[in-house]
Amino acid sequence: MKIRAAVLEEFGAPLVVQEVDLAEPRDGEVLVRLAACGVCHTDLYTASGADPSGYAPTVLGHEGAGVVERVGDGVDSVAPGDHVVTLFSPQCRECVHCRDPRTNLCLAIREQQNRGYLPDGTTRLSRDGEQIRHFMGASTFAEYTVMPEIALAKVHPDAPLDRACLFACGLSTGLGAALNTARVEPGTTCVVFGAGMVGLGAVAGCRLSGAERIVCVDLSKDRLELARGQGATDVLVGGPETVDRVLELTGGFGADYTFEATGNVAVMRQAVESARMGWGLATICGVAGKGETLDVVPRYLITGRRVAGSSFGGVKGRDGVPQLVERWLAGEIDVEPFVSHTLTLDEVGRGFELMEQQAGIRSVIRFDS
Ligand SMILES: NC(=O)c1ccc[n+]([C@@H]2O[C@H](COP(=O)([O-])OP(=O)(O)OC[C@H]3O[C@@H](n4cnc5c(N)ncnc54)[C@H](O)[C@@H]3O)[C@@H](O)[C@H]2O)c1
Ligand SMILES: [Zn+2]
Ligand SMILES: [Zn+2]
């Protein structure tokens, strides 16, 4: 079928919205009609050429939500009409990692997905017979996409899809970092570094866990206001003195849990040093630049601080995303403040500009407008 999609033709150049061919879903694959898609830093990072593992041409986008249109042979967990959120982090339920509660890093299709192919090593996207690769196994800057069944989370049909798409990436990452990776306990003190989509999700996750005190650190006062709306009890403008400020706020000890959601390795270090001696846990969510390393003075670890990392918030997507969506529908999570702009597919470049200007938290592309 012919679909309209935003294609990365050349690194550093604007995406080109155009008609491309999408083939029918094969075994284990699903054709999804997209309703909405968030614009995320990872799309921009790849489009800029900064990501050394990036490739072109490809259809970008990975924060999608839509409706199942058709399924290939052997697909039994979703059916036409089901509402789904796309998962760049799939869940096959069979590999050694899927069967272990300690991780969400499914091994089933990693290699092909990283290279831009569907699990059988081919693409469904093409143009004039030339293949176009899939991005993060999703390619959701498009009217339709074909994805593996194991990379789709079936969500409650009442969930508005132009908000549900946020659960495809940053929001679930932040919520999950608190709920799954750190497993924040009630009555504790938490510090969240960064108040973008991921950090605000972590603030909400700490609140849902019953944390007594939630300190959010960011450079932007507007974003710190949003953090208050998600449950932050204290806010700090970040800087070189942040660790000292956190220690002052916590009786000299530091926090039970800290979260880093900036991608800056100096802030990651602050997150480690702001964690409490004895048991403080620092959870790193940010993606650092290639070759950058995290400096930790070993004494911090010997005296009982721990460091964890979290990919997609440790959320096993097909099980976990529908549960998070249910909590949103039940009124426990306030998603509305995260969506600052609604765009058409043709305006995808504007979505990148807004992100670079830090205007709002998320722009959402709607395909039905
Ligand atoms: N682990 C995962 O699975 C996963 C998933 C999505 C995103 N990420 C990563 O998480 C990070 C955050 O993503 P986002 O979408 O929220 O990004 P974002 O750019 O919207 O938010 C980052 C925030 O950090 C703040 N910040 C920058 N320097 C700071 C400092 N010195 N002190 C305090 N705050 C500072 C910025 O003001 C900004 O509000 C990125 O590195 C992103 O790549 C990771
Ligand atoms: Zn993303
Ligand atoms: Zn798996």
C-alpha cells in the first residue's frame, strides 16, 4: 500500500514527508494504522547524524499509538481494531531475559532491529523498489507501520491515543525507573535530576510509590513548575552546588533514591553523590554522548551507595505499558501537561525545532487531523 511518511534521507537535513510503499505484514507481524506519535530526542539525535549507529534512508518515529488494521499469520495476541502502543523495547515472553523478572531487555529481535530490519532481516518499507529501513523497530512518523507482534502493547480502548503515545517512550521510562528499577518505598526521600519527559515521569513514579519528599532539579523554572504539578515537594535550579543543596535539604545525608534524566555525565555524578550513605540508590536513565564516561569516587560505593541503570524504566512493555495506561485512566497520572503542541505529519520539522527550543515537553503528531 502507499502511505505518507517522514523519511530521513540525509543526516543533518530536514525530514522529507512523501509517499512510500508499505508491504503487507508477514508471519508474526502486524499492520498498525497510527493515530498519533510523539516527537522525541532520539529521533532528532539520529536525524542530526550524531548517533554513530544511525542509518538512512529510514522512516523515523518511535512514540506511536494506533489501531491494528491487519495481522500476519500466527499473530494471536492482537486483532484488528485493538488499540496499541508501539514498543521499541519488545517483549517476546520466551527469551532468557523475558523469563527473568530482573530485566526487560528482550533478546529476541535486538540485532535485526538495531540494523533497521524486521526480525526476518528484511524491510516492509520501500520506494521505487529501493528498501527503506525501519527505525527502532517502529517507524511511526507514518500513517501506517508494520511491526512485530511482540513490539505492540494492547491498551484499554478508552485511552485517547494522542496521549497514550507518550507511554511508548519517555513517560514509561521515568515512571518505570521509580516503580520497577528503584522500587521506591513509601515514606522515603527522592531526588530527580532533569524535568523533561523522563524526569517528570520519575517524579510521578516517586509520588505513586508514596515517597514523602521529592526534590526535582532542573535548569528551567518552567519545567520545575511542571515538576511540582507531578508531585515534587521541593525544586532546585541545578548547578555545580547541587549536591551541597541536596545534602542541606536531607539532614546532611542525601536521598534514599536519586534519578538522573538529563544525559549529562556530570549530573549523573551528582546523582550518585546525592544518594545517601548506607543504602542510597542512584538510577541512571539519561543516554550519554558516545565515549563519555561516568566518574565515581569508589568511596561513595564502599560506604553503601549503589548505582543502577534503567532502559525503558525496566518496563516489560506488553505487560507493563497497559498497566501504566490503566493507572492514567484511573486518574493516578496526569498526562495532559506533557503535551504542549499538536502537529500534522507535515509539521514534523517544527516538532524538532520546538524540542531544540525546549518549548514544552512533547509535541504530538496526529494523523487523523
Ligand atoms: N533509558 C531510556 O530508556 C531512555 C528513554 C528515553 C530517553 N532517555 C534519555 O533520558 C534523558 C532525558 O530525556 P528527556 O526526553 O526527558 O530529555 P529533555 O531534554 O526533555 O530533559 C532533560 C532535562 O535535563 C535538564 N538539565 C540539563 N542539564 C541539567 C543540569 N546540569 N542539572 C539539572 N537539570 C539539567 C534540562 O533542563 C531538561 O529539562 C535523555 O538523555 C534521553 O536520551 C533514556
Ligand atoms: Zn523516545
Ligand atoms: Zn524476550
